[in-house]
Amino acid sequence: MGMARSMTFSDRATAAAVTAAVQSVLPDADVTVQPLPRAQRSENTFDQIRAVATRHNLNVHDISVQDLAGTCHVEQHVELDERMTLKDAHDQVTELEAEMRTRSGDRGDPDAHESEPATIEKPMSW
């Protein structure tokens, strides 16, 4: 079954409705519902960006999309574990940007901002 990939499944309502519909026709059926996220024709750029981030197990926020001389410029903030090294964070975001660029057919210019690693300053000794 294909469902919008932006849809959440935490409430299980859709799976329960499908199960009930099948069991109304086949009461003894053992039903397993496995939703398959699919891109919808109505999906907007923001949903596409979030879907790519989700495939990388990342969350994005503060997404800005602008058409600059025919190039889709995307700016977003990527939520990362603040304990990561800056290099690891940069590598993850670079991989995310590369997929976004590929999916846009190189018409896109993604720019993601990653967090810096957490730092705990030692108390100064006087």
C-alpha cells in the first residue's frame, strides 16, 4: 500500500482501518499492513527536503527555498547530536546535500547548517 511519505504512522489508525476492511470481507484473515512511503504528485519542495533528511535519519528545520535565476536555493538547519565532532557533523550534512543535489537534477543548491560539537569549559582556577 502506498501512502504519502510525509504521513506519520504513530497513531496506527490507517493500518487499523485497512485491517478492519480486509477482515470485514475475510473474517478469519491474518492481516499484516506494511505502509510504503511514496512521493505524491502533490508533494511540495519542503516535503521532499524532509523526506531526503528522513532517509538519512536526520531532522531539518528553518527550511528556506528560493528560486535564484532558475536555481532552487535551499537553506536549512540540520539537527545533529551536539556531541559529534565537527568533522563527523560536516560529513553527514555533506552527504545529505549531495543527495538533495542529485534528486534536484543538479538544479538545486542546498546549503545546510550543522551544529558544532558540545563543549564544556573547565572552571578557571584563579
